[in-house]
Amino acid sequence: MTRDGTFHHGDPAAGKTPIIEMRNIEKHFGSVIALAGVSFDVRPGECHCLLGDNGAGKSTFIKVMSGVHKPTAGEIRFEGKPMHFEDPRDAISAGIATVHQHLAMIPLMSVSRNFFMGNEPERKVAGIRFFDKKRADAVTMEEMRKMGINLRGPDQAVGTLSGGERQTVAIARAVHFGAKILILDEPTSALGVRQTSNVLATIDRVRKQGIGVVFISHNVRHALAVGDRFTVLNRGKTLGTAERGGITPEELQDLMAGGQELALLEGSLGGTV
């Protein structure tokens, strides 16, 4: 990380075929139009930030991407081929992993058991299947070490970890089980400065492994720290996509805040906004 808080790197994703392409996605809930023609793609080894204020459509969009919602209109292409997700299991099988703001972990359970929850390694003894704790512990310790987290041991309870460390466990778990696209839903929203720095460093490590990262946030500074591209949503529409270096923090913040609409409101209120 440099002194200005960003990770300087060449764009490793430039020119690569996107892992996933979302083309003109619409999502209607009855008469309510949640998404009105949003396009978005993610390349290997890229962090593409999806930005917008509350109600912009970010949550609906990632639910379409992760198979929770079916789009009303538009096309999804995965690794260059048309793709239809019937449910989240289809998206997970394709390699799309979502780390939600509220992590699905059991605080009193060990890091190792949380890491392998739903994917338990087994060994057979006299034809009887047992949880292979030795293997699970070794893999957990190694994967966490790769992410820069030194655990006291695999039996350490998840509840004793910081918020940033728990996020890292969830990210490491997704990567270990084959994620090609990692969707991070507001991963830094409830974290302090040091914990946020750890999560952003983890995202940088993941990106360098060739995994595509979708970073959902309303925090411009955090997005600029790791983002390669930035797409801003407002009321279910795309306001634009910019490359790193092609937009200033002030311009990006202005887009998120409503841009022209905010300027008009400020004018009508005599510059008091």
C-alpha cells in the first residue's frame, strides 16, 4: 500500500475476456422497477467496484448476479457463454461466491469448523465416515497464513477474531473452494481503520490470484484504495463506469451523491445543501 492509501499496480485485467458479463439487466417487482438496464462485467484479476447510495439498486443487482433473483430482462454471460441461474446453488457451482455484510458464521465454533462448514472433509475408519479434523485444521491454518492472518490455532473460536479477521476467514474460505468471482457486500462498513486496512489488503491478495472481485460499497475512499474500475448506480440505472485514474475522488463522490440533482437542489435552497 502506498502513502496515499492505494495499491499501485498495472491493470492485470486489461484486455482479458470478462469472467461474467451482465448486459442490460432489468428487474421488476410488480410495478416497481428496481433495475432499469444495468450493464456490468468483471475480468480476471480485477476489482470492479459497484458504488451507490442506499436504494441505488446495488443489493438487487448482486442478488441477480448470485442467482437469488432471476432478471426480468437482459443477459448474463459467464466465461463467454450465456448463463441462466435457477438459484444460488447454480451460481455457487459456477464459481460465484458472495461474502455478505452479516457473515454466516457461528461465533462459538472454531475457525476450522467454520471454514469447512458445509464442505466437511471426511475420512473412513472401518467403513465409517468421520470429520477429518487433522486435514481441516492444516488447511485452515495454511489458507489463513496466505491471507496474512496468524491464528493462535485452528480451534480458536471465530467470536474471538476481529471483524476484519472474520471477513478474511470468509474470503479465504470462498477462494479455497474455487471462487472465480468474489462478491463482497459492504465488507468494510462496520470496521475500524486498522480492520478495514486488513480487509483491503486481503482483497489485493485475492485479485493477484486472478480472481475477479466485485466490491460493493458506498465508501469512495475504500473503493479507490483497491478498485480497478468503478461503476455507479443511482435509482436502478448506471450513471457510468470509470477506469482507475480516469476519475477523481471528488467526481466519483459527486456521482454517488446525486451529481446534477444535488446541484439543482442546492441552487433552489440557496447553496445550503
